[in-house]
Amino acid sequence: QSVLTQPPSASATPGQRVTISCSGSTSNIGSRTVNWYQRLPGTAPKLLIFTHNQRPSGVPDRFSGSKSGTSASLAISGLQSEDEADYFCAAWDDSLNALVFGGGTKLTVL
Amino acid sequence: EVQLVESGGGVVRPGGSLRLSCAASGFTFDGYGMSWVRQVPGKGLEWVSGIYSNGGSTSYADSVKGRFTISRDNAKNSLYLQMNSLRAEDTALYHCAKHTDYYYYYGMDVWGQGTTVTV
């Protein structure tokens, strides 16, 4: 059972917008920055969003992050087939004194 | 090119030990926090341990606390993970990762390809 809760799966067709949620608590999302990672099959995770909604260089602006209270969301607009991957949220947890990940959401592009 | 290369994985019996290493290049190693993150194929990500840029603070997941020790040698641009009292549930692919800041609270923007540990 992960500290941060994500839906196990999501799907959408090319060109659509999809949102992936991440639910936490006051000790993590509620008080810390949220990061999002993309894991393509057979590769190491890649940072997509950090400090709520900053993108590392090279990450397209189709990817965006938001936070409200103890929940966060990753939005992907103009969905492309290469976006099919696992997506993970993460945040520092002040109660556990540890970095915690969501269980991951498998995104399928139909 | 910014790069992290892990080594030291292998097959070990329960109760045994391994020392993982991570060689960093292409960035100012002593300017960034570092972490170890593990994953089991087909499953999720688990943060294992983190260390400040100057080595002044470390933190561990409860699952490894008291058994694993993270350290770094900034003169050698290297990160380490000493793993003792290994258990079957420690079997995973271990990645080292660079944080975006001095500390281990923030995002990890560079990842190595990982080294496999089988217990």
C-alpha cells in the first residue's frame, strides 16, 4: 500500500487530454513539492515535473502539474502514442522522514 | 554528458552483504543531493536512501533502516550503498539518482540505468 494514491490505469486516444491524480496527506503533498516521473518500458524513470509545475529542459509543455491541498495532478494534452508509459508521483513525507512514491499509473494510448 | 553508472550488484544469499557504487560524471557532483531508488520489474518505485550534497545528512526508508548505509566521496564523484543483512525482499534493480538541489527532498533529474541485486 503506497503512501501516495494513484489510479492503477488510465487511457485515452491520441490528441486527447488525460489527467492522472495523486492523493496524499498534510505530511507530504500538503506541505511539500510534488514531482512526477515517466517510466517507459525497459528504461530508467525520467523526471517530468518538479516543484509543482516546472519542467526539465526537453520535456514538452504538453505535460503540466498542479496541486490543491493534499492532492496533485499530472495533465498530458495532445496525447501521443509515445506517451504510453507508467507515471509516478512523489513527494517528501515529513512524518516518515522519507521520500514516498505513488503506486504508479499505467497510461494506455488507445 | 551528464551520466550516472551503477555497479556492484549481484547474487547473494539471505543475510549476506553487497556494496553498490555509482560513478557520476558531467556535472558538479558535490553540488547535489543523491539518492538510491529501487524497482522490481513490473512493479513500482521505492526510494531507499538519500544524502545531502555535502554528506551532512542521510535518510533511509524504514524497510532498510539499520541494514543499509549510504555514503559519498565527493573527491571521487562517487555514491555508495552498503547493504547488509540482505533479505529476499531486497531483490530489485537499484538506481542511483541526482536531485535537482543540495538536498534529497526534491526531484531527481538524472538516473542511472541501475544494477541488479538478487537475494
